[in-house]
Amino acid sequence: MDEAKHAEIVVIGAGPGGYAAAFRAADLGKQVLLIDRDPELGGVCLNRGCIPSKALLHISKVMDETSHLEKMGVTYGDPEIDLNVVQTHKNKIVSQLNSGIAQLAKARKVETLQGLASFVSNTELKVKTGTGDIPITFNQCIIAAGSTSAMIPGIPSEHPSVLTSRTALDLEDVPERLLVIGGGVIGLEIGQVYATFGSSVSVVEFLPNLLPGTDPDLVKPLQRKLKKQFELILVSSKVTKAELRGDETLTVTIKNDNGTTKEIFNKILVSVGRKPNTGLLNIEATDVKVKKDGFIDVDVYQRTSIKNIFAIGDIVGQPMLAHKATHEGKVAAEVASGHPAAFDVRAIPSVVYTDPEIAWAGLTEINAEENNISYEKGEFSWSASGKATVMGANQGKTKILFDPETKQVLGVGIVGYGAGDMISEGMLAIEMGADAEDISLTVHPHPTLGETFSAAADMFTGTITDLYIPSKKGK
Amino acid sequence: MVKDIILPDLGEGIEGAEVSEVSVETGDTVNPEDTILVLESDKASMEIPAEVNGTVKEISVEPGDELKTGQLIMKIEIVDGSNKKEEPDKRITEENSPADTPQLPILEKMGSTDHVFASPGVRRLARELEINLQIIRGTGLKGRITKNDLHGYIKLQMAMSAGSILPPQPVIDFSQWGDVELQKLTKIKRITGERLQQAWQLIPHVTQFDEADITDLDVLRKKMKTAGTKKGIKVTFLPFLMKALSILLKEMPEFNSSLDHANQNLVIKNYYHLGIAVDTSSGLTVPVVRDVDKKSIYELSEELMDLSIRARNKKLNPDELKGGTFTISSLGGIGGTGFSPIVNPPEVGIMGVSRSVWKNAYDKEAGEFVARYKMPFSLSYDHRVIDGAAAATFTARFSEILLDMSNFKN
């Protein structure tokens, strides 16, 4: 048994939420211990999620863009891909960021410990390390233990031919035929990378639409592009079985209204969502209340049902997004350090880093219909944008949903190049309570994609000059 | 989305009230106009409407509770709200917790910020200062609550609390000199006491005294009284005085105004709602008669009868105590030769009426003394708004109006 430790605040999980919580608490004068089961800090986001996937998506996006240049009179030869170099490049980015976080921890005197933490009581943990169990006592604890890819029955797990978001990003090879199970964000992003690298990609989605929950008008331009890039897109379909064959390929059974088909794939990617890591924590040893679906119940202060135990990020619920975790992590750290912070945000933005990108924040039209929320819409098609035309990004669109009474921004949806970067202006508008006029009257530079945001507001106020809308004239 | 329903401002002078009935139960579906709570103050009994569509999630009060403005009444799950985010459960358990557990502001007390027009930084500052943003009026563009508004609110609170602190007065044992008995101050007495003190300290008061000849008016009133009796309407002098005031306030609008300190404005009101001081068994109350200029003597008489009966039975609705532009206090039925009433803020003037008497007046034309019925009255005013000459003109003109019977024809 190793030497026991005590911490004023212990943080379980060093993902973007966990390290933000640890660093913020340290900055507020607390003695902090940061525990992660990985040797490297940064969690799924940095090591096996956001960052490596964006490294690969960047490559595939540029590859795709060069092919557009043919129409503009510039032709390259077919790309040659050296997977080893791609992997090294990606790993270098990750390790560079890893060491950045480690340095930040060191500078703040945040102690880090590698091992699997499990609760013993409301104030005690034990951490299983390579050299034995270390008992830890704490005044306060912030659980930031994250989530793991969910699997589905009937599919072999732990086999090299069955990829999860984690192993898919290792990009060991480019399979000839890849089946993506689950047409959500992760499946489509990784599917698009593999397709650009040369795989023949098929996607099977259980629900009737790709990116379920996303407004269909935003998904449409992506779907149009995917139809060209992917071999097959099957919605309202279910993979019931995947059997390994002798040559490591798989026979996959797909069921839908048209019947049952069997197809052979070299690899499959299971991306059907993620489940919280609550089960790894021996949380039963505490009085922390866990919801039926495995998420930990928290209040606006990020406190669990036990006042000295906080929880943040994926483990407290949807949306499972790094920026939500970071924000919650800071709130937990501030509250734990005696400051009256609270998770009081009007919206959390979502971004799909496919090509074209999709981003939304606040109210969506689907959401409005489901909850009977009335709204009015300002919408600007990028076909009328000079910058988008220059870039060959005409298929994009920017829309803003307004409160019919106050004309304040309730939600923003963007599809097209750089949507993820542009959504921040929508977020600022939502948090600041900006209305249509405020956006219209804010000068946006020309020519940019960003000006489609004010153009969408102009469409709503009737002050648009880039288009001719007779019905709105004179308003 | 769950909305915190808090006790709204109940009107002038009422800071709190007792719950007499909780009209809904957890799980009930409510419409905006449904009554969720009945309150009883010393002034009135009032029904609090739900104001939202939804299902009652949690009730935080029970009959007998003393409620203050801004206090949480219940939580209602709204069905058609335009809320965008899922609200996390706000439940906070009171488990025994180890060291370092911070004390946090009680969110229930602070109200939800969901529909508040304030930026994230202002919302954070409000949380730190434990200020309920729902009760703050934003002065920013389009009514946005700014950091300055929060600072202003704090300064105002500080000024108000500083003003209300009286030097400690020694407790005297009066029984040492003889027999005494204790009578608890009614709520209405306590509240009017505070308000009167505030008005007295805040407003530079001046009182102008005058006398009006109401000999002819008395004849007209008696005629109308006889006619009114047949209709079951009691016609007193008061409606005539109200009518005359409404005519005069139109002529001299600065008497029908309020000071807006924040913006250095005088707010002139183009409506004529007169507060009528009514003495009840538990104290003074001031119901408001609206649009006096548009009503006939009979209509005013009827309304006055109704208001005074309901005031005495504490059945006034809080809205009926709000929105007055000028007040009239008549002690004519009791006695006195003159008194100086205290202005009822935010109004700037109040008329006090004393007992009318027959006096000998010299009629120069006839060259003889004649008996005239004279009504002594006074005008107290806020000297920041009204100067002495205007006040003297006001009372003189008031007497003139009472001499012209054509003013009371309709």
C-alpha cells in the first residue's frame, strides 16, 4: 500500500472539464490533486476525440478542396497518402498539447496521479495505480470521469476489425469497405475522413434522418455531399448482427422495411453514442444520487446530492461536449472554492466538423416544434454571398430564430464552410439578448462568410439589399 | 421549464401579507388567470393569479405564512414557455457535509434569470451580490439591465436603510406612574407610519390655507341629494370637490405630476385619478377613483359609496390602491378649522378639507352683512415641484370653480 494522500479538492478525470476545474481551483488557492487513468492529461477530447479527429478532418478537408481547384483551372495529381506520416503528424499534435497541459499543471502546483479512482466513502477514494492502491482523503471532490463509446449487441467487441471512435482515429489502415453504424456526429466525421482517404464508406442509421435532432435544412447540404462521397446511406435501418469471417472481414446483417440484407465489410465503426463512466467509480460507496440512465444528478452549482461532491461534463448528461464540460468544470471549481458561481447559460453550441460544417446554438426548429415554442425566422442562403461564391461554398445557409415578441435571438443554425467558427457570434447574440435590429445594425466586413449572419437578420427586418424580397420592402 | 412564481408588488404601502388560502395543489394544471393564492393584508384581501400556463410542481407556502414581496410562492412547470435550455434540477439537500463546504446564495430567493434581459457578466454580478434581477428595472438600451443598474440598486437600498434607521429611543416603563395597557399596532398602522415618516422626511412640505364659499353649492348638493336618494345614491360634498379638482388639475398640470429623480424629469400625468383618504377601524387607507374628469357627480357618488364600504370591510383589490395622481382628505364631516395634511408620494399635492360653517360676510353691493356657508380647506404641496404663488393661485381658483354651478351639471 502506497502512502496515503489528502487533498482539499480532488478532481477525477483530466479531460477538458477536469483539468479546467483543477486549474481554476488551484488559481483560487486550493490544494488540488488531479487523477486520470491515462498517463497523459487531456482526456478523450485531446487524446482520442476532438483534437486527433480534427487533425484528420483538416487533412481530408484540404484534400477535398484541392479537387475543387480543377474547376478553377488548377489541377494536382492524385494524392499519395503515407499513413505513417499522417499518424506521426497527428500524434505530434496530441503530444504537444499533452505536454502543454502538463506544464500548466506544474506551474500551478496541481499534483497529478495516474490511476483508476474509486470511491470508498463520501470523503475517501482509493486510486489503483501500477504499483498498488493509494488511499486518498478529500474535503471536496469534482467528478469529471467522462464517457465511453456505447456498443450494440450482436457485434463482436475488442476486435481490430470493429472500430470505435477511439481506434478509428489511430488510422492503422484504409479499409476497402467501411461500414459506419450510427449516422451521428462522430460517425459522419470519421466516415468522411475514411472516404477521402479512399475507403468505400456506407452508413446505417437507425432513425429516419442523419444527425438525428439536427434541423433537416441544415443537414441537407451535407447529405447531398455525402451521397457523392459515400457508397450507401441507409436510414431507418438497423444492424442486427456482424459476424467475423476467416479473413478478418465481417458479414453484417442490416434490417429495414425493405427486408434483411447481408453485406461484407472490411471494417465497421460503431458510433451509436456514448455512455457515462459512472460504473467505474464505485459510486455506490457514496450517497451520490445517480439517475436511471447512469448520469449523475447535479444542481446549478454542479453539486451532487452530497454537498462536497461535484460532477461535471459527460457524466452529468447531454450534450456531451468538451466546451460544456470546461464551463461546468470552472463553475464547480469556483463554487468549491467558496464563490457564488452557477451554471447559468442560455445555450450551448454544437458543431459537426464535417465538410460542409454544421453548427447550431440555442433553439432549433425541431426543438421549437416539439415544445410548441413560437418563433420567427431570418434566413440567408449563401448562394447570394460573394465570399461563398468565390470559395465554392454556395450550398451553405445561415438562419436565425427570433422571439416573435421581443425579436431577440433564440437560436442560430449555420451550415457551410467555417460554420463552427461563425456560431460564436450567434452565441454572443443569445447571451447578450441581442435582437434582429442589433445584428442588422452591426457592421460586418465584406466580403466574408461572417456577413451572412447580419444578412440573415436583414432578411428578418426587411432591410436586406443583397436580395430583392418584395414582401419585406419598405419595412 | 420550471418558473419560480414570486409574490408580486401588491401596491402602495403593502409590503407583505398573510396567506389565507392556497388555491391549488401540487400537480394541478393552471391557466394564467387562475387564482393560486389568496392573501389577506390589513388593507385588503387579494387573489394572486398564476400568470402562466402550466402544472404546479412545488408549493412553498401554506396558510398563515407571512409573505413579502419577491418571496417564492411556488414553482410551475410551464407548458408553452420559450425557454431554450433544460434547467438542471435545483434541489439542494442539506446533508451533513465536511469542511470547506461553501455557503451559497439561495437561488430560490434570487429568482430565475431565464427571461431577464442582462448579459452573462451582469447575471454573475447579481448572483455574487444576491440581487434578484427580476425586480430591477434596466436602464440600458431597450431596457437591458446593466452593471450600473445593479450599483444603483445597491446605493438605493443603502440610502433607504440609512434613512429608516431611527436613533434608538429608550424604553420607558410607563407603569411606574400609573396603570397602562398595551395595544398592538395593526399592520396598516405600522405601514402607514413608516410611509408617512418617509414622506415627511423626504418632501419639503408647505401648506396653503384658504376658504371657499359653498353657499350655492350647498343648495345644488341638497337638490341632487334628494334626487339621488330616490336612486339609492348618497350625494355628499366630496364628489363635487373631486370634480372641481379634476377641472383645476387640468388647468394646472404641475399639481398632477411626480418627480423622476433618476432622469431629472417632472412626469406630468394626463389622467386624473384621485386618492380618497378613508378612515377604517384598523387605520388609514387611500383607494383611488379613476378618471374623475370623465365621471358625473352621481357616478362618483356611487363609486365612493362602494369604495368606502369595501375599504372598511378590507375587500379592496390591490390595484384600487395604486395609480393616484392627487389625494383629497376630508375631515369636514367631523370638525376642525384647518389642518396640514402630509403629501402622499409619489404625488406632489394633497387637499385637506375641514368643517364648513356659516359666517357673516359683508356684501359690498348690498351694503350689508349676509350669511355665507364657508368651507375651510388646505393644500399641502411638494415645494420642490410647486412654488408658493402657484399654490395660492390653485386654492383661489379652486374656490372660483366651486362658485360656478355649471361645472357640476353633467
